[in-house]
Amino acid sequence: MSLLVIRIDIFISSPSDLVEERNIIRKVIEKINRSPIRDSYFLVPLLYEDEVPPEIGKEAQLIVDRYMQVQNSYILISLLWTRMGTPFTIIETKEKYESGTQYEILKGYENFQEKGWPHILLYRKEKENPSADPVQKEKVTKFFDDFMGNPPKLNGLFAKYTDPAEFEAKVEDHLIKLIQKYPPKAENCKWLDAPEFKEEPRRIDAAMPRQTAIGENTPVKVMICLSDSKGLKGLLPEESDRKYEIEQRDVQASGLTVAFPLDKRTGRLRPLFATIEIDADDFKVKNNAIKIQLNPGLDSGQFTFNLIPLRSPKYSMVIVRLKCNALDGSEIECGSVILYTVIKNTKAQMSPRIIWDLVSRSLTGVSLLNKVTERDIRVMSSGNPSLIFPSYPVYSSVQAGPNGPIFLENQEISRTEIYAGNVVIDDKFYKIHSLKISDYHTQLMGNKRYAWIKVNGESMNAALPIPINNGDYILIDIDNTPSSGDIVVASLPDETGSASMPVVKRYFNFELISESTSNFFPPIQLDAYARIIGKVVAIAKLETSDSSNETYLG
């Protein structure tokens, strides 16, 4: 037989700067609904974002009134911080209000004076808000001043708080005390069948690598387990020699309790639907939420989020949240885990595939310029080599233009051994010029990664000590962290922000500078979405009949 309980509607009113507190009230109401109070009452939060469809044609507050009237609720919880809201006037009555929140508080206050409900709980957040609008802040101050006069315009008390945890503790305590002191009468409320459920302890397991690098695919693994389960640790290696591999010691856990609904017809517990969400400010996250189903008595599966680091703070924080369906049907946060990692800003930590994927991502639908077609690349010796290095890849095309875009084909043309100062590409002789001023050659290491890129454009045709002209090849050291003043290849977002455009420029004080005989190349500011791919260490220039016997020591 179903248990009938009294429904208590709780109207929640606040401006848009208190979203976190609105969600805390949901959480508190769910907690109270699972307490012994459930044998007599069932609390229902009323929030306009849940109850009101996006109608037009009337003042916003009048549309809200069609679906949820504060006068019909038993409790009103109202909050203010540094924003009052948007003023409006009721056309029919010419009544003016500073905001919908003020309107709801005053209407609730008038109804309480006349009929004894709604009971009003009023809170003021006192934490500093640097972005507060002074005009809005003054309106809030003036509203609370109405409680201070002699006699005051409004009678009553309000509570102050500074942080979400303090607010959560206060609103839970105040709600329970209010319901116990002023239990609602049956004639003022509705009756309903009490929802039946069974609570089970659970644990959130989450893990990510302790270190990663900008541009590196970084997994975050999550599992919702029984409290005594091995969980993620049972699926991960104890130790790993692989870079950026998740190990057992990387797992962080947090306990929680979930309420599985009871099927009254069969007497069995039903599955619970939930959402795992990721908050990661320093990462690009393609999909930050996964819908899951939790089953009574069982672990969930393992879920993986793929993150790409965008910047390299000293420590980066990733928050994993589990949101479950509450007894009233809304979704509330029921647990979270915080993960920390170190993001390195060094290309030595990136795989070549990741780097060249960044470069080649802009290739879709683009015609390549000056594409190298010959695979026969060979080396000519000289008496004084400008470069000494082992095997390296050759890519097909680069463009340096007004905005510095470079189009590279994600295809390696050939590999060879460089032991001298000249190279032949497509049966054409190229002389290699080192960018080192203090010496005529640069020793390149076998444990690093280098690549030739062909340049199209004249944005660096006045570079020193060697001009970089259209048709030149530049040799980049992918594993070298450049210093201010170096010539680099960097990857920038295109106009749509969905693809990458590499550029060849001078790196100076977090800006990319062109050095051209033309003045049509403004500086490019490096930001979180721009990254340096490699440092230019040498230039290969096409030899002419007049210069084939010259020796340039750079």
C-alpha cells in the first residue's frame, strides 16, 4: 500500500549571479527527502528554469507567474548578492519593480501578511565580487536597508554567508527547523504518494596521468563502483614504463550514496540514470558529459574522456562530477573527485604524429602549393659543412603569407642522411645555411626530431642573419624550446577556430613578428590557443649558376 505524504512546494528566487546556490538548494532538498522526514512530507523545489517554457509576448515575470506563483508555495527561499536584476513594469497596473526577484519577495511578503504563507527564508551573500556592477550592488544594499529603519519598511531577519559550504549548512538547518516549527496543514498543501527508494553506497574512481604536455591526448578514466570494489585500480597497471600512462597510484576516489527507485509493482529496484561531467579549464574537451545507467549491486563500466592541454600552468585541476536523478525528477550533483596534473610546455614530450596532425589539420579542401614530387633526395658533400645530423623527414609544402598560414601535406616525402652543406631536391641544388652566427655549422642530435618545410611567401624575406624567401626550405628542431629572438614555426587557430594554421615568424616577448620588405604583416599575439612547433635552425636556398661556387658560412 502506498504511503501518502504532504507535498511542500519550495519557491526559489534569485538573480542570475547565484546559480551555484540554486543548485545547492536542490541538493539540500534531496538530502532532506531521504531523511526520516520523508514519512510525512515530500519537498519539491520550484525553479523557473525547470517549470517555465520560453514563451514570448508578455513580461518575463508574468509568464513565470502562469506556471509557478510564489503565493501558492509554502516556503520561499530568496537570495541576493551584488545583482538585483532587470527592472520591469506591469503594464496593466503600472506597478514598477527593480527585478523579478524583488517582485517575488514582495508578493510573497504580502501573501504571508494576509494568509500566513509562504514562509520566507532570505539570504545575503557577503563575499567580494570584483566584477559587480556598482549600480546593481547599490540596489541590493538599498533593498536590505528596508529592514533597518525605525520602523522598518519590511519586518523580519535575513542570514548572511560568504561561501557555498556555509550556505548549504545554513539552508539545510533552517529548512528543517522551519518545517518542524510550522508543519504545513493538510488543507494548505497537496497529498501525494511518497516515492519509494533504497540507498546504496557508491564510490567515484577517477584518474589521469600525473604529467602531460600541450597538444598531447590526455585520457581521464572514470568508474562508479560499489564501495568495496577494486574499481579502476583493478583495471590499471601497478606501474608502467610508457609515458603518460595512467597507473594505479593515479586513482582518486570519493564516496557517495545513490537512491535507486523502487518499482512498486514488482518490488525490485530500478536502474538510476546519471551523468558524468568534466570541468577542465586548461584543456580542450570534445565531449564533457557522458550519460550512464547505474544498476543496483553492480559497478558501472569504465568511461574515458579525451582532453587536449591548451596551456601549461604549474598545476592543472580537473573536476569529475557525478549528477544523478533526484527523487523529484530533477538532476543534482551527488559526488565529485578532483584530479591534478602537470602540463609541460615542451615539444620533446609530444609525439611527432600529434605535432604534425596539428600542422596538417588545415589541409581539408586546400590545394597545395609548390608540391615536391620527386622522391630522389640526395646529399652533396662540401669542404665545410654547415649542418651535421642523422636521418630526418622531408615534408612537402609551407606558405608564409600576410597572416602567416602554412599548408603542409601530412605525408613524408623521403628520408636521407645529411653530412654536408648541400642538398639536392627534385634535381635542384640547395645550399644549407646555418642560423648560428658564432659558428659555421650546427651539430644536430640523433635523439631529437627535425623536419624540412618548404616556404611559400615573403613575410620573412628581410630576416637576419639569413633572409627567408619564397621557395626556401627551413629546417626546424621540433624538440627545441626557443628563446626570445629565435625564428620559429608556430601553430595558430584559423579564422573559424576549428583548424590550425602554422606560421614562420620571429618569436619575441610572446609575439610572432614578421621581418619583411613589405609592411603588411602585423604582429601576432601568442595566447592559450597558439603554440610553438619548433625552432628554425637552418635554411636551404636554391643554388644559381652565379652562386654555385660561393661558400656561405652563416
